[in-house]
Amino acid sequence: MRVFSTLILGAAAAAALASAPATATGVVTCKAGPQSGWKSQEALTAKLTKEGWTVRKSKVDGGCYEVYGTTPEGDRVEAYFHPVTLEKLYVGRRGEVLFRKAGY
């Protein structure tokens, strides 16, 4: 009987988690308007590469572009950029804030 109730509770917990809405996980949120007005992630990668960054991965999070990569100084970071202007908004490394634009 105990095993059965444990299975029921586990299934209920899994169902609750699966039905939760997806939300932004990042530390920055952008109000960037419709994606049709955004510059491409490829344009951001090209800009950062030209500036000396190495981009490992980029994605959309919280209406911003979130980038995992290495700065020109050699720091492995998580960074956020505005998708319309490609402006740097936040750069962090293992819980340490290296840069945060005022208002973000």
C-alpha cells in the first residue's frame, strides 16, 4: 500500500510540473516588441565575434538574447543583449555580476 501511495504522489507531482507554464529563467527582461522588428541572432553573433567574443550558444530568454560564451578578456560568461539594438545589458559569471546596464 505504501509503494502505491508513493507512486500516486510522484505521478501527481510530475503532472503538476508538466502543466506549469514556461517562463523566462534569466535575470534580465526586455520589452523589445514583436520579433519581426528584432535583429537576428546571427547578427549578434557576428557583432560579438568581431569584438573578440567566442559565442558557444545563444537563445531567446525573457524577450532578450541570452548568450553563453567567452569575453575578449577570457571570462566564460552568460550575457544578455537587447534584440533590437544588440546593446549589452548584463554580463555575469558564476553568480558574479560583471556588468549590468542601469535599468536592467
